[in-house]
Amino acid sequence: MNIATAPLVPSVQFDANVIQKLSMSGPRYTSYPTADRFTPGFGYGSFLEAQAGLKMRGGRRPLSLYVHVPFCENICYYCACNKIVTKDRSKAVTYLDYLKQEIDMQGTLFDGINRVEQLHFGGGTPTYFSDRQMEDLMAHLRRNFVFAPDAEGEYSIEIDPRTVDAARVQSLRRQGFNRLSLGVQDFDPEVQKAVNRIQPAEDTIAIMAAARDAGFRSISIDLIYGLPKQTMATMEQTLSKVIVANPDRIALYNYAHMPHLFKPQRRIAESELPAPHVKLEMLALCISRLTAAGYVYIGMDHFAKPEDDLAVAQRQGRLHRNFQGYSTHAEMDLVAVGVSAISAVNATYSQNEKTLDEYYARLDEGKLPVARGYKLDSDDLLRRIIIQRLMCNFELSTSSIEQGWPIRFDDYFARELEQLREFVDDGLVTIEDGWISVTLKGRLTIRNICMVFDRHLQQARAQAADSAQPQPLRYSKTI
């Protein structure tokens, strides 16, 4: 299907009044429970128990691998990622040595159940590694894990277009990557200057063209609205260039200004940020332009062409969500390596140490660098399924939940159903005939809807209300 001739079937409806009413801080639900529930009580030994339990049950599900590369050469002021800004390339050499040690340990643990169907390199800037270092790392991964054929696997890497050329893009494809994600954020030169990310549009578009020539199956770009010096006019111009560039997927993020948490953001002048009502208009503009161009609203902040695997998976009810966002590969254990990386194995989450010194120290002890984590109980697993289905499919069959779990849905979730009544009254949700369905108008509020089923969040808010103590702002705005 050509995107230019795709039928313009609405996939989301913008309602400013609803958004103004429901915009609040809340989780993104790349996991449930969310990472702020992880505790140091879950450590290296807990991970080994979870992995051993998986192996004892004869687990044969494919794996997803995540590799975190924390280094960046330059700092982007808006960034909230776990990164290390340095021009000292020797740090990457040291990191690569330790990363390979961790891969060896995980490869030994998962021997026999090590078929990989999904790989994602994130950062930082993964292409901070040189071409030779990346080739060495990919060969090391293949020595420890069995990768599905290129046609079956989804192997993606995030790149900074300023760090690669056409030859490097060709090399990444030869090394096994078949999906590419490019950071763009905004094409306007003044906005780029305000966030310290000078990136000419022609350079980015040239890299996209090189990726298509190299045979990458999917190209995704990241945009941010709400950045300093952005206006409706600059947003319009950026969107026009994006639509002409024709990426397969677009991630459209709301800039969350939280300088108390992220030091680089302190370099952004708050006076240069667009006013809240302008940000709302920007969001409406983005949705209008992208859907008119034929993109499908997948959920949260993601759009895709109707023929893209994400859109197809959503139509078929196969869409999944994990720490890397939306995915077409469901029900896989996630093995994550690198500083701060988060694994999801056998109903547990485990996060690596967040600093290089602590990460290296754990590996020097001959241990996986697990710093904290969480073991899900039966209630967590039930609520995870509910949140997952709502986030991915915008609907939930309550009867299917009852078939899989020994509960009466209306009784077990009586409080939650009562809370959903407000969403029903606002025309955001319908509850009938054994289904909870999110309307087109409600899709932009999906995080708010899922928060109703978040037991941990509800308990934390109740405790905060009882203590009358102000709670630190942990989450971005839901819309």
C-alpha cells in the first residue's frame, strides 16, 4: 500500500478540553510495575534464581537483546537519557571489554535457550563505537547467542545522523542491523542551536536515503515538541520536511522540562519554552498533519505507515510493549547488557548498576552487575496483561481475562471500574458486552486510563495524601 493512496481512516481524535483536564504526571508503562518500584533487595542472586527457573521449565521462547551504549560526544540540553558525554575514545575501549564480559556471562546462562529474534542498540549514541568496534561486538554477540535469520529478526540501532556517513550505514546493514532509528527532534536551525544539537536537515535526509539504499527494512525518526524557540510556524516547517522524507515510523515526544532531575536541562532558558497552550496546539498540528499524510496513530507518541509491521501487528492484535517501546515481537524474555540496562526474565525485572565504576566493580567480582529489581506476584502479572492490552490494542476483553485467571473481573476490579466511570462520562471509554474499549478521543489519554489499574501507583498516592508530604515529580506529563 502506498502511503499517498492509503485510506484516511481516523486512528485518533484530538480534544483540547479533555487533554487540559487529564494532563498530569504519570508512567509510560514500558513495564508494569514501573521501574520506580525496583528495590536493591533484588540482586544478582535473584536474577540467577529467575533464570534457573526459566531453564528448569524448559523455556524455549525466543529472546530479545538490548545493548546500552552510554557515550555521546556532545551534550543535547533536552536529554534525559543515561549517558556519558566525553571525547575520550579510550573510555569506549574499556567499556567494550567489560560489555563483552557481561555478554559472555549471559551467554553461558542462556546456553540452550539463546535464540534471539529481537536486538536493539540504544544509548547514548551506539555509533559512538567505531565501525571496527561495532563489528567486533556483533561478532561477540553471535558467538554467545543464536540469531534468527534476517527475514525473521528485528535488529535495530539508534543512530545520531551527525556521527555516520553513507559508508557507515552500509556497514551497519552488513553487520546485521535491519532497522534504523534516527534522532531528529526538530529541523529548525534556531531550535537546534537552543538545544545544542546542530543537525542540518539535508544531512539527516541523506542518511535516510543511504539506509534505503542499504536495504534497511524500516526507518524511524524521533521528534520532540515543546522545545525552546519552537513555534507553530517552525513546527509546521519541520513536519513538512518529515513528511517529504517519508520515514516508516515517527516517534513524537513531549519535551518534559525537569531540570531538578536532569542537569543538562538547566542550560535551557525556561523563558524560551513555548507556553502550555502553544504546546497543545503543536500536538494538535502534529496529529493532524501526520494522520492526513496517511500515518496511523499506534499509541502513546508513535505513528507508523499503515503497511509498517507495527501497524499490521496492532490490527492483528499482536502488538507488544517493552522497555524499548512498541514491538511486534511479544512474549519474549529480555536480556539487557550494559550500564543501567533493564532485563525482564521469567516474571522479574532487573536493572544494572547506573555508574561505570559500579558496573565495572561488579564484573570484576565475577558477578552480573545487577543493582536492583523486582519479582512480580500474581496480581502484578494480571495487571500487567491488562495494561499491556489497553496500551497496545485500546481494548480489553474482560471475559478473556476471566478465562485465564480465577477471578470475576467485575468483583476483582470493582474499584477500578468505578474510577473508569469518569472516563466513560467524558466519552473516552466504553464498557459493554464484556469489553473495555478506548474511543478515538480517549486514545491520547491511554496512560491516564492505564493508571487506574496501577495498584502500586494508587497505593503511593493514597500514602502521600495521608502524609500530606509533597511527592517528588517522577514522571513526565501523560499528554
